[in-house]
Amino acid sequence: MTPERYQTICRVLQQRQPDLTVITDEVHKGRNLSAIIRTCDAVGIGRFHCVEPKLGYRAFRGTALGSHKWVDTVLHNDVAVGLKSLKSNGFNVVAAHLSDKAVDFREVDYTRPTALLMGTEKAGVSAEALAHVDQEIVIPMMGMVESFNVSVACAIILTEAQRQRQQAGMYEVSRIPQDEYEQTLFRWCQPVVTKYCDENNLPYPELDDEGEIVEPAKWYQQVRESSAEPL
């Protein structure tokens, strides 16, 4: 762990937006899902919600495989359950959906706790999901095509959310709970030890201000004396 790497990890964590997220309604193409996750990471979203397609999908791969370790993915079997959970936690659900009620995506206040709902590639947002939506938005189109690819549309909308939040100073101070910050910091700095601790139900050791384990020899000795398998 170089000092530069540690500082980058800390900076990214401090800019995470716990009250901004994306939930996909049965998006089934792995490449699109990966691209959406990549955009989530780029704008400071740390948790992404995915409603599993009833017909299945290929595993995430390709476009943004590296981004998945930086963004937690929460899977839901049912879109209504996923949306109800988000709304119960104070999220305003905004759906990218072409309708008479839809407004220009730039008219929405994304500094509020916001969950952006993106529909499946062909059918869009399902009727079941729309029943739980607070607002519908659309990206104005000036050409012959009627809509953007789902991952492109998501990126366009999230860029506007990022712009608004930057203007409001929401990236200038750490906004995630301290315990979550410390756990995530450890997982990102020490992935091998994290896996070992999780598999053996052990607490994470303390980190110093360079992302290294404090008194590693002492911690390794404690591990050897425990009932856990050796690291």
C-alpha cells in the first residue's frame, strides 16, 4: 500500500454519497449493468441495487469488472420489494420513463435522497415498479432515435445529479457513518485479510494512517493462538 494509493482510497470514500443510488428493473445485459456500476463509482455512489431479471442474465463481466469491488451490489428478487425498502429509508424514487407525466431530467432536485430507477432494455420500467415511483423523468431527444441505451441514459442523469451535489458542497465532507467508513476503508486497503476475517468470523484489526495493520506481528500471533485456520 503506497501513500498515494491510501490517500486516493480515503478521498474516494470521503466523497461517497450514501443518499444517492441506482436501482435497475430487470436490466439483463451484463455489459449494461457493468457500465451502470462504473458510472455509479464515478459519481460517488457506493451502493447499487439490482432487481434480478426473471429470465436471468449473464454474470457481470467486461466493461467495468474492476468497478464492482468499489461498489456494493444489493440484489432484489422483486422490484416492488426493492423500491419499498428504498422508500422506507427516505429515498425519493425517480424513474427514467417516457410518459405524459415525465419532466426534463434536469428539473429534478438530486440533492434530496434519490434512487434512480432504470428499466429493462426493451420494455423500460415495469408497471409494477411505476406504482412506487415518486417522479418520472425524460431526457429530451433531438434526433430520430427515441431513447438512449440504458447505461448511457443512466450516465447522463447521474452526471446532472453529481453537478447539483457539487454545487451544494455535498462532496466536500464525509457523509457516510463512521463505522461504515472504517469497515469499507479496511476492506479496500486489506482485501486478503478482509476475506480471511470474514471467513473466520474475526474482527478487522486496526489500521494505521497509511492503511497498514497496526502491530501486524502481534495480530498474527493472536490469530495463531485462536481456533481460526492460519492465514
